[in-house]
Amino acid sequence: MSKKLLTCALLALCLVGATVTARPAAGAETVTLRVAIPADTPENKSAIEFELEKIKRFEAAYPGIKVVPVHYEYNPQTFAVAQAARSAPDVLLVWATEGRVMAEKGWLAPLDEYLKTWPKTSWINPDAFLPFKVNGRTYGIPYDGYVKHIMYNKKMFLEKNVPFPRLDWTWEEFIDAAVKLTDRAKGIAGFAPMTRGGEGGWMLTDWIYQAGGEVEEFRDGKWIAVFDSPEAIRGAQFAKDMKWKYNVLPANWSQGYMDVFNLFATEKAAMVPHGDFTVEWVINNFKWDPKDIGLAPMPKGEGPKGRQAGVQGGTFHVINGLAAPAVRDAAFKWLDFERWSDDGLESLKRDIEERRKTGTYMAMLKYPVLNPNVGYQKKEDELKAANPDVCVIWPADLRMYLPKTGHTEPPIEAQKLYGEVLAPVYQALLSDKNADPAELLKAAAAKFQKEVLDPLNK
């Protein structure tokens, strides 16, 4: 047994052990609901305590439902094992990339009947549902989201007399800034991309999208790998040029997700790609003044189809497709409980007070799940604006503009695509000056088509 499989099997056994309470027999008054809460680690202590307190309030409101907390954070491998063992939680948070795969495997319960009568359905930005709309049915409720963008060091821009990025800036302006901000003598890179593991493919997808390319398309009833198009090749060439033509990347270009933020936080990279929460991590862990950090949309690619585009993803609450009908009903009650309500605002107030005590900031930039005119959203915005010592409010024009640049993640096996197919292409481009983007992408697209999409099409 491989190390990965052994780890998955052990985790599945742990899940079984954590959920020994059996489901009630048909007709029993009490329904047992297994709810995923954060992994049992020291850094999750406050989040776990919050969830346990919420469970107490929920059980008081719904005495016929017994909630069993399960320490579990989603990933595809462990979930597959847990489903096989029927030990996965009944309600959990999953990545936006997983909607189609999980729905087609029968692992998700459709939510359409609940959403028809749920008063809060109309509050949600319809586009926010898209990653979990599969074959005309909806399988998830958006929890939060992101649109990939650029985080930059304002101090470095000022020191080098480089203009801050415009909302509609271009590749040309991006590279011009990166060249001017690079300082080899001080070990400073103008830009530090994610290149290692799944993050590498995730990053390469941004450049492909910006050049006007796509990764997967549905044509004539079949899924087709299209990341060998002229536009995709142009995006890959741009990614390669950052090292070999412009020399703006770190000397050690092999960087994972948190690696690039360490480089940024220690002022060894002037710009990095950013999703949502990590700006908060930089501010709170490295004691940055939020005023020294800028955020900007991804730049517009060149060529006739060039566009501003950043991968749009996030997380969704889902109900396990293996759950019994009564458990599904209980799960939706859990999903609705205190969501976007006065109770939710009270929770936000408690979070603000806790952060004030610890001297930390709330600074994430999220994709707006709710429509801006929704009363709850207005109240939340007002509450944050009234606490500027704790809540970082990013410019309104940025918050309104950024969603327009979002491009949803590939719908079919995105994690496999990122980590096993596109990341090796990115790494080859940066490790070999003579690597041919067209040749690499053609081979990668053929491999993904044969191994993943063709079996699906059949």
C-alpha cells in the first residue's frame, strides 16, 4: 500500500471512530447529523470552539436533531475513502473545483427543492452558484469565494518610483513594473509565482485565461482539452518569458503556495498572486501596516483575445448524497442556521472584539456571494467600516471591479489537471530555456484528453 493510500485509510478509520453515533432508525424522533468542523490542531482552537458553541445553540433550537462534530477538512483523496467507508460527514465545506465530479459520482445531494422555498436564495449572486450547477441542478451553497489577483508592496513601488497598478492594467505594464522592482543585489524578485504542486497548474491557468485561452470546453456533447490552442500557448510563453526574457522571478523559482507569501512578507518579492485570506496572514503574522499593501486585478493579456482574468474559486457547503432524507432535511437546517442573520452579525462582532484583544486584523478580500443591496450585506459592511482599527476595507472600486475579471475554474478534475498535467508544463518552461510551450501543451492536452476526458465522454 502506498504512503498516500495508507494515510487515507487511517484517516477514514479516524472518521469512523469520531462518528460512532449511529443514524436513528426510521421513525425515530431524533435525527443524528454529522457536521464537519475544522481539524483538531492548535491553530484551529478558536474556530473549533466557535463551532461547538454553535452546535449547542442549534440543538437548543432543534431538539429533535443531535449534532455530532467530525474533525474533517475536505480533500479529494480522503473524501473518496471516507465515502467508501460511509464515514464522511453529512454536511461539509468543499472546494469550488469539486462540484461536477462529486455530483456525477452521486456524492452530493441536490438542493433545488430547498432553494425554491428558502427566502435567502434571492439574496445570493446567481453567478456564485455556477461551480455547483451540474446538468441543470444545484448541489452547493456558496460560502465564500475569491478571484485571483495581485498583491503588491506599496513601499517598494514608491521607492522605485513605479506607478501603482491601474484597475485595467496590462501585461506590458505588469512586466514593466516587475522589471523595475527586481533587485538582484538585494535578492528581490519583481514577481514570485506559485510553480510547485497543484498551485503551479493553478497559476499557469491564469496566464492561459488572460491570453484568451480556455482549458476545457464542452463541444457537441463531449468534453475537450483545449489548452494547446494558440491563445494558451501565448499564455504559457508569457509565463516562460518572466524567467528567461525578463528575469523577474526569484532565483529559486520553485515555490509553493505559502512560500510566495513568505517571500512577500520578508520583502523578497514585490508582487505575488493572491486569492483571499493570505493578505491577512501577512499582516497579522509579520506585523505589516495594512496601508503598505496594495491589491490589484490580474493584468490584461496581449493578443486579439487578451483579457483580464483570474481564476475564480472558493468553497461551498454541501450535503452528502448518501445521507437519508431526514438527515438531508436536518443538514439544510444547519446550513441555514445563523447564516446571514442578526446572529451572524453578533458572531462578527465577537470576532472583531477578539481581534481587538489580540491586535490582529480582519483583511480578506472575498468574491461577493451576496448581492450588494441585500440588507445583511449592508449591515456587515457598515459594521466593518465602523471598526477600522480591526477591519481592513479595500477600495470600493476594486471590490466592484474584481468580480468582472473572474473566470471559473476548470469543471472537470481540476485538481488533477493542475497538479499532474499543467504544473509539470510550467516547471519545464522555467527549468529549460529551450522548452517549447506549444510542444509541451500539445502533449499535456493529449494526455489529459485520453486519460480523463475520453473515459468521461464514453
